[in-house]
Amino acid sequence: MLHQPTPRKAIPIKPVFDPEAKVYPRTIKGVFTRWRWIFVWLTQIVFYGLCWLPWHGRQAILLDIDQRKFYFFDLVLWPQDTIYLVLLMVLGALALFLFTAVAGRLWCGYTCPQTVYTEIFLWFEKVIEGERPQRIKLDAAPWTPQKLAIKAAKHATWMILSLWTGFTFVGYFTPIHDLARDLFSFSTGGWSSFWVGFYALATYGNAGFLREQMCRQICPYARFQFVMFDPDTLIIAYDAERGESRGARAKTADPRAQGLGDCVDCSICVQVCPTGIDIREGLQNECIGCAACIDACDQVMDKMAYPRGLIRYSTENAVSKRYGPMDIVRRAFRPRVIIYGAVLFLLAGATAWSLATRIPLKVNVLKDHGTLSREADDGSIENIYELKIMNTGDQTRTFNLNVSGIESIRLENNRPITVRGGEIGSQTIVLSADPGVAKSGASPIRFNVEDVDDATVAVTEKSKFWMP
């Protein structure tokens, strides 16, 4: 008789994105919460305010795509200066590696735009819908005119903030005063309107709906952070040796007599977590290092008259080997951190030196190839050039021009050239030389352009003079 195999019990598969598993973070107060809101205010004051800052009659920071010029206060970068933008991205990557190796995901927990705008959106949600229990109850309740009004007020507030955010962001690429005037007069161009709407929708969707899913599933940083972690990296750590076994108890009871640790299993650390994880299960890639669970746990420890620090900023080695604060600081200076810091310091210093000594002048000489040379009425040989002077500084400058390289070569109608800051001056140049002073064909010459008021602002550009 053949025996039928016993069917295996189906194992439920947890979806990567579960829209029903909404996280309702509980409001908490504490030192790290205050620091988080300090960074919210700082980042938003800079973001919303810096684009309105005037600077010498223009916007202080403007990435003008149409004019292909990037303004950073007195610094004006042209397409030829893209090396500085590349260096800026490299410096940002190195800084991220360094800070992550030392202090984990502090960027994510305090200054990442996703975290910042989620905090702001949650604050409006709390003001309009109430605290965590009220929000859960409201979402579970059937639709009524009152619920519809509350939800409409919340989403309208979110959308207004999102539209202002999109407008501000585009204002760093289009002069914001012009953009504001065009918006209020309903005369904006198609692309400006599209990008304002696009970034408004991105803010509304990311901070209003995706929230923790952005940190848990979408953001690539959460996926490769562990490559930069090691046992001496600062993380949010739960002291399992002290906290286990967890369980409820009376405040006056002796937990050791009951075989319990300091964790009362209140789950408040889970309720305050913006990504909905339980830090007591160990370090997880969803943890953004915001320390909300530390503030929550410290409050519970205070109520129970237990020492603080059951959940704390620490390192894997410090928790397992009982290192003190000075040991953590000392072990932070390990080889990889020193290498990251040295490379970052040297590259930042080299970039700063390059910008500080950068000559705010670029010269381009274009030879008229339609006529290589021509004979003037007085018998001299003439060549025609188009001279373009790029004033990459912020102030108006006047430049003198002279030419060298061939005996008796001279400029016809030579006059100073004035170029405003951040603009290009163009002038047609006629050079003449006596016949026979150079061999037939192309001879090297040099155009020397110098600021009349500052001899250190000077550039020499090479070209050719053609003799028949």
C-alpha cells in the first residue's frame, strides 16, 4: 500500500510593501527629539530662506541652467568648471563614508529630507487628527462628514506645504523672484510649472504616504550601510544582558527576585519608532538612528526608578564588552576612520585652495578660418580673431589686451574691454605684422589679457598667426 506524503503547511509570505501595515508613531519628548526638531528648523530655514537672499543685485545661490552659470555668493561657476561640482560630490560621498563609519545613520535620523519632511507632516497630522490612539481610531471609523472634513483639512495642509516646497526647489534653478511673479500672474512656462508640480507631488507622496517604506524598501543607503558598519560604529543599541528577561511588574517589585531584567515590555519603543521596528530584536537596516526609542525608554526607566541607558547610543563592542564612554571615543580612531578622514581633509583642502587661488578670468581666441590672412592697404599682413573674455567673478572688470610672439606684431584699434561679473565679453581683433618678419605658414603667438586694476587677474592664451 502506497503512503501519500503528508502535505506541508503553507508558510505565509510577507509582502515587501504592505500598504495596510501603516505605522502610527507616538509623540515623544526628550533630548534627542529636541535635537531632531532643532535640525528640522535649521534645514528648513536654510532651504526656504537661502533662495530669497539677495547678493550684489542677484540671487545669492542660483543654479541657472538656461544661462549655464552656477552662482554661489561671490563664486560663479561655468560649464568649464564642472570639475568643482564633481569634487563636491566626491567630498559628499567621502563625508558620508566617514560619518557612517563613526556614527552610523545620524544623517538619516536628523537631516535627511525624508526624515525632516516626515516629521513636519506628522506634526500637522497630530495637530489635525490627534495623537496616536485618535489617529488609529479615526482611520478605523466609517466615513462620515466629520471624518471627511478632518482628512480634507490634513491633505490640504500637506498639499500647500508640498507646493511651497516644489516652488522653493525650482527657485534654486530659476530666479525665484521671476518665478513668483510668473506664478501669481499665471504666466509660467510649461517646464517651470511641470517641475514645481513634480517636486510638490514627490514631497506629498514621500512624506505623506511612503514614509517608512522609503527608508525600509526604497532608499539604497539603507541597503549598503552595513558595508560601512563595524563593531565599533555608533548605533542605537538595546542592552539585552540588562533588559532580559523582559516582562511587566509592579514599580515596587524587585525584578531580579522575579527573574526579570529592566525591560518592562511596554512596547513604547516600538510605538514611537517612525519605521515601526522593535529595536530589542537587534540592529536592523530599517533603523534610521533617530533615537526616538532612547527618549521613550529613558522616560520609562525614570518612572520605574531604574538607571537610564537600557536603549542607548553605543557600539556593538561596547555593549558586549562593557566599554565606557572614553573607550568608545578611543576606538573610534581606527584605521578606516583615519584613512577616510585624511582623504577627506586633503581633498577638501585642495579644493578650497584651488577655489581661493582661482583666477576669475577665462579667455578663448577663435581664428577666422574663412580668411587665414589678408594684405592691408599699407602692405602689412592681417589676421582676424574673435576674442571672448569670460569674467567668472562677481564684479565688473576692465581688461587690457596685448599680443606677443612675432616681431612688430600689433593690435589694430586696441582698446580696453569691460565685462560685467558673470558675463562674457566678445570683440573682433585684427592683428597685423610686416611682411617677412616670420616664415610662411602658421607662427605661434600669445594673447595676454590683464585686469587694469589687478595685475594678478591675468591669462595668456596661445594662438597662431598666418603669413602667406
